[in-house]
Amino acid sequence: MKILLLEDDISLNKAINKVLELDHHTVDTFIDGKDIIESFDQGYDLYILDINVPHISGLELLDIILDHNDQAKVIMISSNTDMQSLETAYNLGCVDYLKKPFHIAELRAKINRLKI
């Protein structure tokens, strides 16, 4: 599966990337929302987006991605426990939401559940 990962915490980004690659996924990683816009590619099977990242938030990117492809699969991740963000993410069309900190096995289970 081809996955786009947006996570600005570099150590978490590397850890998620390593595990996903061990699971035989191809992963493109980003730490800044504007970098995704500058190289926007609709060819991903799955987007994993942190909400609070520099320049363009994960929620804004979720809206942009789904505007280009309403069938895109997006999992949101955030340390933000605000129910407003969770509700906004689901209303915009994310398929799932993980609150940090999370166990990597939980992310794996959510990815496997998508059966892409």
C-alpha cells in the first residue's frame, strides 16, 4: 500500500515510517503541511495526517484531499483531545482518528481494517 504520512514530531514520524515499511508499505513522510500541497499527489492508498502541523493543518489537508478525491482514505492522528477537532475530522470525511499517545499496534489494526 502507498501511504502518505504527515507527522511533525520527527521521532514519531520515523517510528511510524519504520513500522509501516516493515509491513511492506511504501511510505512518503512529511513534517510540514505546505510540503504536501507543493507536491500534491493523489496516488496514495492511505493518508495518515497529524492535525497540528506547521503551516497547513491536517484538517485543512483532509478537506483538500477529499475535495480532489472523495474516495480517499484518511486516518487523522492528534494529541489534541478537543472533541471539536474529532467531530470536524469525521464530518470532513476521515475514516478513523487516533489520539496520541497511541500504540503502533492500534495504527496497524486500523490500517488492516481498511483492506485497501
